[in-house]
Amino acid sequence: MIPLQFLVLLLKAAGTTIWISWLALLMAGIAGGIVGIARGSRFRVLRLLALVYTEAFRSVPMIVLMFFAYFGLPLLLGLDLPPLAAATIALALVGSALMAEVVRAGIASVGGGQWDAGRAVGLGDRLIMRLVVWPQALRVMLPPSVGVYVAILKDSSVASVIGYVELTKTGLLIRDSIGHGFEVLAAVALIYFAINYAISLGGRALERRYRIAGH
């Protein structure tokens, strides 16, 4: 049985994990939105650059990006990045590549007829995007966006390799301290499950709300 004080430490570490994953998701949403829009640009160079960005960060293992952000960026930029900043950057890079695909697919799901109808009533492309395309695309983007957040949250466990003390790292430290390996890791797994299940339930509730509002 895990002592109560160590369970409290695990719950506090879960809060840290949620925080870093939310921060990474915010950055990923902004960058992914820009890259996703570029994927559908009329300019071939922009489409190519966005494609290269997306495929590159979807293909590189998270642990490699973690080491690059923690050890490589300081050498390239002359900065001293703490583990929190390095881990957030690495998570945001992968998350932005995933979000770019979500945004691209969401925009593509709105048929060309919507653009033609908007132009027919005198709207410019920016207004059509803001008033017509985005409201419909968001309903399509919501479910996979929840999946991206779950993926980022799970990948945050890799931050332990660069010394960032989140849920997994805390569990490993407690295991080394008290020796109850199975119980500690089982508790860590249950906490991850509870967080991700709560996120999934919240995503489904938002999806139902959007669906009702759209009718």
C-alpha cells in the first residue's frame, strides 16, 4: 500500500502534468492553426513548407525532440532553457503538426459551394472564412482536437528524461524511495486514465453542445 503522503505527491504531480500539457496545447493550437491554413493556401510554396513542417514533426520521436529542445536549442540559440520550457516546446512542436492536420481537414470539410454562396452575397474571402467556414469547420475539428490533447498529455511523460518532474517522474522517484514498484506505477497509470477519461467526457459534452447549437 502506498503511504498517503506519496499519493498526495502523485496528485500534485498530476496537476503539473495537466498544466504543461495545456500550455503545450495552447501553443500547438496557434501554430497548428497557422500551418493548417497554409496547407490549403493558393500559394504552392506555402503549401510545401506547411507539408514539410507537418510531416517532419509527426515523424520525429518525442524523446528525440525532448533532447533536441533541452540540449540542442541552447547550443544553437545561446539560451539556457529550463526543463519546463524545453518540454513545452517539444510537446508543442509535435502537437502543432497534429493540429495542422486537424485544421486542414476541418476547413476542407466545408464544401466549395459555401465559398460560392458567400461570394454570391458579396462577402470577401476573409469574411467567408470567419463567418461561414470556421463555424462549420470547428464542429469537425473538435473531436480530433480532444484526441490531440490526450496525445500531448500522454507524451508529457517523456519529459522525465530531461529531468522535468511531472507525474511519471514523480512516480519513478517514489518507486525508488519506497520500493513498491507495482503499486506506484499502477497508481500513476490510474491517474493518467482518470485524467484522459475526464478529457474525453468533456470533449463529448462539447461535441453534443456544438451539434445541438448547429441545428
